[in-house]
Amino acid sequence: MATPLDILKRETKVLIFDLYGTVVDMQSGLTQAVAPFLARKGWTGEPSSFVTWWRRTHFEDSMIDALLDRGHTPYRQIGQRAVAQVMERCGIAHAPGDAEWLVERITRLKPFGDVVAALERLRSSYKLVVLSNGDRDMLAAARPQIGFDFDLMISVQEAGYFKPHFATYATAEAIIGKTWPNVERTSSLFVANHPFDCIGAKAHGFRSAFIDRRKRPFGQSPLQPDLVAADFTSLADALL
């Protein structure tokens, strides 16, 4: 009798990846990038805490933007507001150019060490797509840093909302369907390091895979992932 994993492998044709925090190492990469900046500013706190506050504030602000439904604010603009708020919280004197410089570090982030090798393996059996909250030009800038050419890189700008708004996944489905007409909604497996993103994708009708790098509970949502993998190597091992 076929197992759920056998069915998942047989029916999946497209893997859709979140970018920031799933493909690229956002926490460690930004911590390394901002440490010299914070030292120059004379701030003596932990750079990793600064990055965590920045990312949390950005997430909250992007959710507010999507819920207000008053037009999509670019990721860069949300990010600059968020990091400026955190600098104010930390008592760091700053100019507008500082926030711009910090947000630009996101476009230079490198992938987790296991990502590219796993993607090269997965390419033989699946179409590989990115669906990111980043702006279109940010995704273009990320390509050479990642060192891997995805079949498609889709920005939520196409939908006009941040994930996990349902329109982002629906728009990705429409773009994928135009590119590969034989791909049905349930033939797409959405892969993310963030439960909220897996939940949003599953609510839309995609299958989902949770990359549990941080060893944290997924939570009690009824929209549980179809697959849990420790990292990309484990994901490729499971799907091939």
C-alpha cells in the first residue's frame, strides 16, 4: 500500500520555496552584516537581538499592511521603517541612509550551506520556484548571491499583498499554471521555514513542507504540513 510520502512524491510536480529564512540564512547573515555597523554606532547590545527585533517588527508591519488592504507597500519601505523603529528603540542615532543601507544587506544574503546541493538534486524531478515577500528587484539581486537559477522567482508584488494573504498563493498558482499548464494546485508543494507561510499555502490548497531548522514546534493549527524536514538535505532525501 502506498504511504502518504509515496503519494506526495508521485503527485508533486512543482516545489515552491519561501526565500528569506528558508533558502537564505537571514538571521545569521544579517547578524554578521550589522555587527560592525552597530559597533560603529557605539551600541553594546547583542547584534543577534537587534536582528530579531528588526525581523519581528518587519513581520508585524507587513501583516498590518496586508490587513489594511489600502495598497501594497514595497518590502524595502516596510523594512526601512521597521529597522528605523528598532534603532530608535535601541537609542541609536541614525540618518535615513542608515536604514536604507541595512535593508540593502538583505539582497546580499547567502543560502544555508545545504541548500544549493539539495536544489541541484531536486531539479532532476521537480520544477523549482520561489515565492517571496521581497520586491521584484530584490529577487533579481538575490539570484547571483544564491548561486542557483530557479525556474521562476515570483514576488508578492504581483499579488499586491504580503504572505500569508491568500492572494499571494493564488497569484503564484496562476503564474505557475501559465508556465506549466499541466500543474494542478495540489501538484505544488510549498516549502518554508515559517509555520505561518506553510499554513497560508495549505489554506490555499497547496501541499506544504516545513523546514524545521530551529527545532521548534509547528503549533496546533489544523493545517499541518504534509512533510517535516530538518533541512534541505533531508527534504531532498525524502522527495527523491
